[in-house]
Amino acid sequence: MMLSDVSPKSTKQPQARTLPPRPKQVEWRDWLALILLMFPVLLVAVDNTALTFALPAIAGSLQTTGVQLLWIVDAYPLVLAGLLVAMGSLGDRIGRRRLLLIGSVGFAAVSAATAFAPSAEWLIAGRAALGFFGAMLMPSTLSLIRNIFPEPNRRRLAVAIWAAGFSGGAALGPTFGGWLVEHFWWGAVLLVAVPIMLPLVAFGPSFIPESKDPHPGRLDVPSIALSLLVMVPLVCGIKELATAGFGTVPAALMALGLAMGFVFVRRQQRLASPMLDVSLFRNRIFSTAIAANVLALFSLTGFILFLAQHLQLLDGMTPSTAGVAMIPALVATVVAGLAVVPLVRKVRPGFVVAGGLALSATGYALVVLGDHTSGPVLLLAALLILALGVGAAETISNDLILGSVPAEKSGAAAAISETGYELGSLLGTAILGSILTASYQHNLHFPAGLEGSASASAVHQAGETLAGATELAAGLPAPLGDGLRAAARLAFDSGVQITAAIAMVLMAGAAAVTAVVLRKVPTAD
């Protein structure tokens, strides 16, 4: 019995259609194909985090407004999230390798043009175009792995390497982006996409085998439009909730996204050849693994959100030093992902995923119960534990996602998995970030005499964010500045503990549910 290829309800599932046999390759060609697939994975992961360190330089160079700066950041994930499912389905129809190469060439060309953007408007448009081509990359890489490595044990190792590349790129992004901006200019962060994509474009057609659905239906344009109307308002609503708190605008946006989601699902159920086979979610292995993926990214991004602020604003680290301090934990994500591959031959995969989520809960428990006011050591140790859990859960859940669907549906399954990545990251930032911000604002008590020693706008900003309080404290006389700094630390740390407690309970509950639902999935032979 092979891991993730048999569901506990497999006898009730429709028989999967058999793909035409793939031409037999020498094994080393499969692994060379995987190496080529790592280039777009690394690029997308680095691009997600590297631009953050270029924002101050972009603001100074292009004289951007605050709203423009937000759109420079948000344009890419908004378009990317809105098109992932559509592009996964398109790859099933026209060929995943073909879509990957189109996306690679387009991503490199747009990156080169955007690197020399003369205005903020140009840069925003370029970032949106990068989201369009980026949506072609990630689902294609994961679905191609499903077809290059049909044997479960080799596929599981390939998925672990894929996840390691994504985590490694995310770890490299802040340090690499900061180095490029410091030694060149902000456009170098975008221009680096060109040499990264060259090996894939040059050798991909020769070494990566094509795969697609042998019985594709017609491309349904209304479904593509509906998928955008689902994801874009939902993502916008989550981001608005994270920045402005709960109100009419985020509620209306999320309600619109959910309503369009209902319409989208009803349409897919009526179509003979749907863009997204929603019946995939009836498979408990598939749907539970998707949920585990979302929660793993939720826990990691939520933790990094407050840790980055704590290291820089309370522990006095520079951005590059803070990035370096987090690298060991993010490397642990890679190590854990590779280590669980042989483990699932002895331990049921559901218990491995549940154990990973339980480790995430343990990392948060360390924050709740420990004293993290004296330095960064405890928080970095908690991140290390959490990262080990994320690496384990993410790798096996991705393998379960791919192995629980027919091979011809791997593009759609990979797209759903990637959408889960985006939603997990957004929810981690939005939900935990909103709770942290609200707790900070509620628990901050200004020292006596502050209002008469600083402008009203500066005091207001200090009450809104830890960064505002830190900046104001730096310009005040020592006794008053020290008092504000201490009050801000106390308020922020109280928010960290509340946030960590909520995340701990959520991760522990998710671990228990996963262990129960996936307990019958067999180990590998």
C-alpha cells in the first residue's frame, strides 16, 4: 500500500481515468527536471520577501505616496491569488510545461521592464503583470512533479525538495534583497529574475516532460472571471481588516468574495467540464490536507509578523541582522521537510502532519508561558520549534494533496494548494496582526507629561503602532523617552501573549482534528 494513493473512502470514489503512459526516462533526467523546476520556485519565494527591504529606496526614488506604496506591495499577491485556480486549470488543458515556460518568459520580461520603472504607476502595473505570470509558475511546478514522479516514495522526496526550495527562498529573500539594494539599486531586486529564469527557459523543453489532462474541456471564461471576483475582494477585505480593523469596507469586500464563491461553486457543479472540480473537496484526505497547509502557513506568517517587529523595535536589531537571526529557524523548515520523507514509512502520514501542527502549538506555548522581555533568545527558540513543525506538516500535506487526486487533475489540485499558501499567509497576518494591534492600542498607557512634550500627530501615531512609539521615544528627553519605550514594550508584549495563546489553541485543535481524520491513511511500503 502506498502513502496517499488510497483513501479510506476509495471504494466510493469514481475510477480515475488513465493517462497515456509517459515515455520512460533515465532516472537522472527526472531529478534534473526537478532542479530546473526549482528556479521558478526560488524566484517566487524570494520575490515575496525581498521587495520589503526595497520599499524605502523605492519611496525615495519614485516619490511615492503611502497609498501607492501599499499598491506596489499588494498588486502582485492580489492578481496572483485571483488567477491561481484559473491558471492551474489552463495548465491541465494546454500543457503544464507549456504554461510554465510562457509564465517564465513573461515573468522575466516584465521583471526587466519593471526594474527600470520611471514612476510609481509604472511599478504598480508591472507588479500586477508579475502576478499574472507568477500565477502560471507555482501550480505548474507542483503538478509537473506529480507527473514526473508517479511512484509515491520518489514523489514524496521531490515534494519535500520543492517545499524546501520555497522555504529556502523565503529565508534568503530578506538578506538577499537587502544586499542588492545596498550594493546596487532597488530595481536589482526585480532584475535578478532574468538570470534565474534562463536555465529553465533554455533546458526546460528538453528535460521536463509535458503533461496535461488527456480529456480537457473547453476553457470557461465566465468561471475565470468569477474566480477573480472571489479571490480579489476576499484578499482585499483581509488586507483592509489587517490595516484598518473591522468595519464596513472589509466586511463588504469579504461578503462579496464569499457570495461570488457561492456562485462560482454552483457554476462548477453544473458544467460538464468545470474549471475546478469541486468534487475534489469531498475527498477527506484532500480537504484536510489543504486545511493543514493553510494553518501551517497561518502559524508561521503570524509568528514572523510580531517577531520581526520585536527584534527590530524592542531588541534593537537592524533589518539585516533580524533577517539573519531568523535564518536558522527557516533552515529548520527545510531540514524537517526532508527528514519526514523516510519517517512516513514507519509512521502514518496523518500523525506526522498532526505532529507538525502540534509542534507549531508548542512554539506558541513557549511564547505564552516564557519570559520574552529580557531578549530575543526565547522568541527565536520558539520560532525554531514552530518552523520544524511547519516543515513537517507542509511537506506531507502537499504529498497527500497530490496523491489523493487523479493525475490528470494535478494542475487543479496544485492550484488549490497554492491558493491555500496565499490564504494562509494572508490570514496569519490579518487575524493575528489585527489582534496584536488592537491589544497594543488598548493596553498602551502613556507616561505623564507626554502630551505636552510632543505633537498631537506624533502622540497619535505612537498610540497606533509600536514603530510610532519607538520613533517618538527616540526624540524625547531620556526619562520621558524611557518611560514611553517601557510602556510600549509592555503593551506590545501583552498583545504578543494574547495572540500566541489564540494561535496555540487553534494549532492544537487542528492537530487533534488532523490526527483523527487522517488516521487511516497508510504508511508507505
